[in-house]
Amino acid sequence: MPAVVSGIEPGSPAARARVRVGDVLLSVNGHAVADVLDYRFYAAEKKLRLRLRRPNGKERTLRLRKEQYADLGLQFTDGLMDDQRQCRNRCVFCFIDQLPPGLRPSLYVKDDDARLSFLFGNYITLTNLDAREAERIIQMRLSPINVSVHTMDPALRVRMMKNPRAGEVLALLPRFAAAGLELNIQLVLCPGWNDGAALADSLERLLALPGGRVRSVAAVPVGLTKHRAGLEPLRPFTKTEAGAVIDCIAQYRAKAEALGLCVEICPSDEFFLLAERAMPGAAYYGAFAQLENGVGLWALLKSTFLELLEARAGQDAPMDPPRQSIVTGKAAAPLLRELVAACAAKYPGVQTAVFAVENDFFGEHITVAGLLTGRDICAQLRGRALGERVLLPRACLRSEGDLTLDGMTLAEISEAVGTPCYTVQNNAAALLEALLGAA
């Protein structure tokens, strides 16, 4: 796919060199540009020689100087400058395979692209990497690498991912580690498959990788919707099994500390909820390396919210905060009620009810706010005393047109429930301001 320039930042090195919209970037310092990684790597130098092809087909060479690593200021018609690489696995736990038909087409896309891992933090399985791509990752020092490992047992990994390459590509992990690249590891655990002894084996092997390059390991329970007809039989974790996962991880956290390894090994928040155990404090999670996997979200939101609330000591109480409702999933409802109560204790005028919406669309085992649908929110809030406004987590709406998973807009939800609805960003500062009356 040609690297067609679609925009140029004013005053940038590219603008000063008179690169034009519509030019095709062919090479940088003699290196062909096949995709965004080539572009970012080769364009990091101070002195650059850009080979471009004009829309009329004529080629030209531009020379320029800039600060090392400074951005050239180019935008391209395609962010990757290449086709997005799709997943070649058929994992027994794949969430996308459990989506019902009729949702937005983008929801069914399965990416497994190392470039998206580098650019946006996506997790990859390594099964898409050939020898050239693996060598390029090492050469370009693309670190950290986010890898969905699931198990370090090659045969078990093949069984779980239904890809004959799934086991052999595990050999890339020690190779990457030996090259000095840091690794973030994801383990989606399925009871009876890769928990128990298999989990202990995976953690043992990960801690043994060269140079202590594993930066974090997150264990996440399999997400199961009610739309699993024809798929591999799987079941949710029991309370006892969830507790066993937490205990196993505790043993390897202690082992890592004894070995002097700086690695965050953590179960996701959902394991503590399933095991009915107290959620750890913020110190448990170190640098919160895997928030996107639901690891430490509870602790970070709680600790930051209470710190911000305490920091308001001595400030005037808010002027007549609205009577309102907050919508969330079952998982976060207890925490939000605790935070609302803490806020109301300091500011008695705060009147906020927390509604935990059951996920009828995906099923009872899906409890996170980000997977709530508009139809479930409307069905369960209609006719309730909601106050002057309703606050929805921003995670309920996607960037594609600000729609819920089932295609509803905020305006449509507001009309259906009979109360104006607003979204709140998923952070402590936004939550506190919303409780105190900010729109």
C-alpha cells in the first residue's frame, strides 16, 4: 500500500522541505518504506534523504535536517501504510466469536498486528510473525512488546488457540528478552484448561526468561457471553477456583521478589470479585502496567478519588448539586456506591443514586460497564426515579459516531429513559466533578 501523504503539519520539517499533500513516500535514506514502522524508524535520524513520487508520476529527492527523533510532521492516508493483519487463531475463548449477529461490522474485526502493539498497546499472539518481522522488531527495538501468551506450554497453547504455530512461536519470547526487549504478558485463564498447575508452569517459565525482561503479567478470567452455540464448552470460574488463581499468583509474586525481579504479576480485578476477597490497595499494582486488562482499575480509581476529595479540604461546598443517577455494570457498582458515600459524607448536598445494570444482551457473566448496551440501559432505567440527569460511563459509547455497542446514541437513550443523559470519563477527577454537579 503506497504511503500517500494526506496532511503536513505547518512549520514542521516536512513543511519546510516542501513535501506536498499527495506525494508518495518511497524511501528514507535509501530504505524502502513498507509501513509505519519503517517510516518511524528510518525517519528518526537528524539528516534525512526523502525519495518521493509526485501525483504526476515524477520522482524527486528532498534533503533535510531536524532534531533526532523529532517528528517529520507527515500524515498518511492510511495509518499503518499497509493492510491491517488479521488474527489467524481460533481461540476457544475468543470474545469476538461470542458476539451475536447484527452489531457494527468493526466489532467483528480480529486484529493481530505487531505494529498496533507498538503504536497503541494492542496485544499480539506472535502467530502472525515471520522470521523477517521478528528480526525487524529486534533491530528496531520495539519495546515493550505486549503478548497474549495464555500458556507457556506449547502443546496446550496449540489446543487453546487452534493454530499449529501457536506453540513454536513461544521461542520468540526468550529471543526478544535476550535482545533486551521488555515484555507485557496477558494470560486469559479458562478453568480446567490453563489454570492450576498449568498457570504455575507458565509463571515459572516466564520468570526464567533471560534478563528479567518480563515487565508485567496479567491473569484475566475468560469472558463468557450467552452466545456460545457451537463453540468449545467453557464455564466461568467458581469462587474457590478464583481464590486459587490469586493464591498461585501470590506465590510467584513472592518468588519474583526473592529473585530480585522487577515484575508486576497480578490477577485482574474480576478475580478478586469472583473470589469475594478484598480488593488490594494501589501499592499492590506497582506502576499499573496493565490497566487496559482490568488490572488495578478499582484500586487506582478509589485511591485517586479519595486523594482528590481530601485535597478539597477547606473549599466551599458545591452550590446545590443535582439529584442524579450513575449507571454502571454489576462489577463496579459496589465501588461507586462507596465513593458516592464518601463524597456525600463530606458534602451532604450530594444526592447520587448508583444503578447497576444487568447485562441481558451478553449474559449474566459479563459485568463490566464498557460492555453495557443501550437497550439494557433503557429497559432497566425506564420508569425509575432518576433525578435531574443520568451519568453514563464514557466507555459505554464507542468513538465510531458515539454509539453504544447496539448502535444507540446518547440522545436516544435520554429520550427512552425520560431524563437527560451525559457521559463521564473513566477517571477519578471526572467522577468527582460530576458528583459535585459539573456537566
